[in-house]
Amino acid sequence: VIVDALLGIEEISDAWVGPVEDQLEGQIPVAYITPALGNTYDKKFFLTKLRPLLPVNHLPEEIYAVSGIPRTGSGKVDRKKLLSLTSTAKKL
């Protein structure tokens, strides 16, 4: 549901959302996006677009811009590679 909402934003060409443990809230959603060519927007821009589409607890707590979402040969997201990009990804 969250990924579908992200992909519905024309400024995003690819996306993946995964859970991250939070001490207060349990698991929170974190989004990894590939902005469409030339788009440099901030977290507030994307949250403004997502608020009408998602419940508050589904809004990503963090959004990382990556150059591409790594995928396996079968087209599934390669989570290990993607999570390893967190240290070098641009946090919005």
C-alpha cells in the first residue's frame, strides 16, 4: 500500500518500503526512493503528497533517495544491497 502510494507520485520512478524497529512505536516504515530524473525534493514535499493517501501510521518516518533500487535476477528487491546503501544514501 505504501509503495503503491509512493509510485503514484510522478516525481518518484521506483520505491521500496521496509520496517525498522523503533523503541517507542515498534516497527516504523522507512522508504527508499529513486527520484525521477532531475528531481530534488525534500521529505516534506513527499509527505505532503502522501498524507491524503495514507493513514498517519503508514507515513514513512525516514525517506532515503538512492540512485536505484537493487533487484535480484527475478526482479525482487535485493534487501541486503538496498539496506547497505543506507550509509551512502541521501536522507531526505
